[in-house]
Amino acid sequence: MMRYDLHLHTNISRCASMRMTPETILKIAKRKGLDGIAPLDHNTIKGSLRVAKSNKDKDFEVITANEVKTQYGDVIIYYINEDPPSNDLFELLDFAKEIDAVVSIAHPFRFMPHLHFNYPIRKIANKIHAVECLNSRTLPFENKKAVRIADELNLAKTAGSDAHFPFEIGRGYAVFYDDFRTAVKKRKISVGGNSLAYLPGNFLTFIKRRLQIQI
Ligand SMILES: [Zn+2]
Ligand SMILES: [Zn+2]
């Protein structure tokens, strides 16, 4: 059985802590008993590649990923080694297909209008593979909605902490057998963890943005 945190930010993200270095991320992820992670940042794979490069442990997997801000909301592309040529949702989905990436819609039902996914998922269900069904910075009822749509459209489920600070790593995770790609294909992934990181995590990000301080 594998347990992966499939959504955590690195210190490349301006909204994340400067302490989210590759070394710290790997150390804490392993300490929390994870078998793998997908580090990512918005619109760049720089941080993700750095973490992958720092990982020397054959028993621990780093999946390179990118959380792309499209015109309709955040889309996570897994198994990506170069930045996508466009942030347009449809061009991004075409690109993802070309490079055989796995696509998941991040936190689709966050209630804040600028943070949820504003395009009907059913209309792109044949072009994506998964929906993020547990995001630890998203409220439980918003995550439940994501579970419902994934089940309804027969899409795989992904999960992650959306960590911006080291203490959040591993709070949300996906559980599967085989490898992640196979598990996505078989739609055999369950999600675990909690949304209790929501308050302290989001509060710290708010403070950080507001005061422009390094924490
Ligand atoms: Zn996001
Ligand atoms: Zn994120």
C-alpha cells in the first residue's frame, strides 16, 4: 500500500514558506511515513524538479508536477518535465495528452469564486483523469462535493495537503496499490487525511501576504 501527498508547494512559490526547501520537504515527508510526494508550484516546474533531483532514495518517489492557473481555475499536471506552452485550459489539456501526463482538477469546489473551478467538469471529463477529492486547505463539504463528481463521472481521486508550510506536509494523502499512474487508470485510489490544516495554514499564508514577511 502506498501513501502519497500529491499536492504540496515548494519555496519557489511566493505564497509558501521559505523553509519549504527540497531537503526539508523530503525529510518531513519521510518522517510522516509517506511513500511519495508530488511537489508543485503555480505555473512552474522549477521547484518540483529541484525536489526530484534532491531525492536519492529509491524507495521514495517524487512525481514532478505543476499546478497551472488556467482561466477557469487550478489544474494539476503530474509527470511533467517542462513548463506547458500555455495556461489556457484547452491548450493545456492537449499538451498534457501529448506528454502522457496525468491531469487532476485541484480543489474544484472552494467557495471563494476566484479559487474554485469555473468550467463544468463533465464537459472535459474525457480529457482529464482525476479530481482532487481531499485538499487539506479546503473545507470538508467542499471536498465532499469533489468526491461526488469524481464518482459520478468515473474519474480517479487525488489528494494532498496543499502544504505551504512544513507542518502541513502529509495532512492530505492518496492511498493506492501499484504505482500512481496505474492506480489512476484503474480508478483505484482512496483519499485520506483531514482539513484541519485549513485554518492555521491559510491564516499563515494570509499573514505572510499581508505583511510581506519571510516565514
Ligand atoms: Zn490551488
Ligand atoms: Zn496549491
